[in-house]
Amino acid sequence: MPHEATAFAEARVIGATDRDFAVTDAAGAVVIRVEGAVFSFQKRTLLLDAARRLVLTMVDSTYLMSSMWDVYGGDSTSRRNLLFSAVKESVVQVRTKIFVYLSGYRSVEQVPDFVIGGS
């Protein structure tokens, strides 16, 4: 039985800022777009599908030395549409660790649902 080739995605810059980019498949077709609303009052980043339909809205609520994002379904930023929150405990990290809370609620004693790590 022949083995099928696996398609890999890559990120490609599509805008004038570093916050806008597209993820494409191996053939170059856009799969997901990320657009940062640079000049908005809130620091918002939008995740759109290939047809430019809004999937997620991420609101940056960075405070002091930590970075926090609340992620909502669609274009809503209502608490009832909150999908999850993510926290990067320090803006200065050699190996990045992001803690994901599915309930959206973050407290000192709460254990994150996921931890994402990388460099």
C-alpha cells in the first residue's frame, strides 16, 4: 500500500505588522488567518478561517510582568462567551511556559488545565 505524503502548515506574514499572518497548507492555500487590531483601545487579536469568518477573539489583558489573554468565541467579549484564559507568568522567559485555564478563572491556588511550553 503506498504511503501518502503528509501536508505541513507554515506561517506566512500577510500584513504590515508582525501581528498579522496566515497559516497555509503545503499547497499554499490559507487555512487560518490571524489579524491583530493594532489601533484598537483593547489589544485584540482575531482568528479567522480561510473564508475570513471570525472564529475567536483574543483580548490581551497584560498586567505588570505577566501576560494574560482571554479567548472568546466569535466576535463577543462577553464573559458568557469566554472559552479559556491563558497566562504567561513572566514576559522575560528563556523557555516559554503558558498556563491555560478552561474555566477562564485564574487564582493563585488553581491548577491549570494545560501547560504549553516552548522556546
